Amino acid sequence: MQLRVRAKQQTPDWKPRYAVRSGVEGTINEFAHGHGMRHCRYRGQPKAHLQHILTAIAVNIERLSSLPPTEETPSRRPPTAFHTFLDQHDIPRSKSWRTLGS
């Protein structure tokens, strides 16, 4: 069995699947050891669930804050079909929907 598993690990299909699993296991390890999620602080499933959600938010904020800032300006969204129609018929676009009534 061990020889069969090791042979399967050499196939090209195995490596991308294991990369996903490795990332998930690393995240679970971070929760369990880094944030004390082996034991819930509160009793009851709704409170425990809330603790898990808030801890996940905190981990995401930690990860985002450690990323280097990007120098790129965000790309503009492509025009909608309606905006394309307005442009084709030389109809001026309003800057904001809030100014439509004035």
C-alpha cells in the first residue's frame, strides 16, 4: 500500500491537489495553535460559531496587513451594455444616479 501511495505521489495530478490540502492544513494549524481554537471560550453552538467567525476575520486582517501595499491604481470597470448604448448614440452620461432628479 505504501509503495502504491508513493507512486501516486509522483503523478502530475497529485501535486496540485496536495498543494490545496497543504494550504488548508496550514490554516487549520494556525487556528488551533496560534489562536487557541482547540477549546471554545463560550458554551453553546451559536456563541462558539460566532467565536470562530470573529477569529477567522482576525486572521484575515492579520494576513492582509502583512501584505506589501500595491502601487497599482485599480483598473476601471468595463462599461455596461447601457453605457455602451449611450456612448454609441451620443447621449451624455450622468456622473451619478443621485443627480438624475436634479
